[in-house]
Amino acid sequence: MKRLVVSLLCLSLLAACKKEKTQVYQSQGALLGPDMGMCMMCGGMKVQIQNDTSKNPPLFYRTNSNLQALGLTQTTAYPANVSLDWHLDPTAMGQYGWIIVTAIKAD
């Protein structure tokens, strides 16, 4: 009887354990801060991607997401190291270095 109780206790403990899924991000980079330019293609946040394999990558990309949309706080100090998933903006803005950030995490 004792073995049965101990076995049931062990099984219930094992059943309660869950593995956390760790998300693997596509790129590492730095959030450089807001783009304060006054041109038609300026604005948003500047993001620098490390080891960018794009053909002729720009020094930094722009995203029109603000800090809240990116899930970051207003007290974020720049440059902030981040891990992110992204792709070029499929509209004409992609030609000018605009990206869409699909997932981001401050490191």
C-alpha cells in the first residue's frame, strides 16, 4: 500500500511538470532609438541588425512601431540590445529600409 501511495505521488509530480518553450529569434540587434528625421521616409524607431545577410544592408532599419507596440518600456535606455524576428516591409517602404518586427525581446 505504501508503494502505491508513493508511486501515485511521484506520477502526479511528474505530470505537473511542464517544460517552458524558449523562443529562438531570427536575429540579434540593437534598438538605436526614435528616428527624429523630418523627411517623408523618416520617423519610427531605428533598429540595427547584427550579421545581416541581406544584399547591401543599410546601417539601420526603420520600423513604425513604437515602444508599447514592441512590448518595451518607456525607460528603455538606448542603444538597447534586442533579439527579434523581422522581415522587410512588403510595400514600397521596404526599399527604403523599413521593416516589420513580428517578435522582439530586450536582452
